[in-house]
Amino acid sequence: MAVQATRLRLRPILMTAFAFIFGVLPLMIATDPGEEMRQSLGTARVLRDARSYQLRVVSDACLLRAAALQMETESGGDHSGLPGAELTEGASG
């Protein structure tokens, strides 16, 4: 369940990240007057937001996994109500 939820959330997060990076890219490759300021600003923004999205993807995966484990312990280990339960039941037997 956590893996499926993470996969569903990964696409919009990556789309937002790449849209921002490609939007700021002209700042990084500026060649007009004031280019030093724009290049440093663009580089800082891209690197900061790339790291932010990395942390976001990892934290989302961890939180979703924790929620799945909590649901599992509350249900007493019964996987029948969870999506993908038929896959896990067949693999354990």
C-alpha cells in the first residue's frame, strides 16, 4: 500500500520540481549585464529546491510506510482490507 501511494505521489512531485527547475534554468545560463547575480541566484534556487524535493520524496515514503504499519497493527495483521492484499497473501504461502 505504501509503495503504491508513494508511486502515485511521486509523479506530481517530480513534475512540479522539473517545471520549476526548467523555469529557473535561464537564470543559471544568463549572459546579459548582471549575469553574476542572476547565475548565482539561479544556481542557489535550483540546488536548494532539488534538495527540498529529494527530502520531500523520502519523507512522503516514510510517512506512508508508517501509516501502513499502523493500519496493519490496528487490524491485527489482517491484510484482507488493504489494497494489494492478494499479492502479499500469495507470496507468504
